[in-house]
Amino acid sequence: ADADTGGPTIYDKIIAKEIPSTIVYEDDKVLAFRDINPQAPVHVLVIPKSRDGLTQLGKAEKRHGEILGELLYAAKIVAEKEGIVDGFRVVINSGPTACQSVYHLHLHVLGGRQMAWPPG
Ligand code: 5GP
């Protein structure tokens, strides 16, 4: 996994549409696109278009509260669009111990199959 350097990530290129992605939802603040390595029939990543220091949830500050709310609400919109709103999971991996690999905050929206708990 990469380290949290605060530098650019692959998601900057996805936001700039320099590398292709399958976009599921987009507004002025948020982009949602399919994970390249899906872990469920539906696996969508929801990210802020402006990272603004938000490399990982563990480094969130009070000023990030508004975008954090926008991201969580966008996860629900994605679940609706994908037809899984009756049962889905939202995951945020924060830091290397949690297997975060891209240091631009992102929500995983997972569904379309029975999920297990605890996740491991
Ligand atoms: P993390 O492990 O940081 O929580 O999740 C990063 C996610 O980004 C992984 O699920 C990985 O498959 C996804 N990912 C990494 N590179 C790309 C890419 O270039 N395109 C897309 N669509 N997903 C990516």
C-alpha cells in the first residue's frame, strides 16, 4: 500500500478524466465510480472532488464536516441508483492497518450479495 504523503493520487486522474472510470453519480462536490477490483456485485467508490487535506478519515477536521455529510448522502443516492438501497454496506478504510491504499478519502458502497459480519 502507498503511504499517506499528502501528494496526488490516482483519484486525481479519475476526477480529471485523464484515466477512464465508470461514473455512477456526480455533482459539484462528489464523484462516484465503479471500483476497478469489485468485492461485490455492486462496488462503487464515493470521493470528494476536492481532497482539501482529507487523505484519510483519521485526519478529518471539523471543517470537513460538510463534505463528510455530502459523501454519506451520496452513498445513499448511489445505493438507490444501483437498486440496493434496501441492503448495502458503506466502508471507509482509514490508514495502513485498515488496508487503506489510496490516500484520498473514499467511501466504498458495497452490495448486491449477502454481506458477512464481522468483516475481518
Ligand atoms: P482502499 O484500500 O484505499 O480503501 O481502497 C482503494 C480502492 O481503489 C480499491 O478498492 C481499488 O480497487 C480502487 N482503485 C485503485 N485504483 C483504481 C483505479 O484506477 N480505478 C478504479 N476505478 N478503482 C481503483
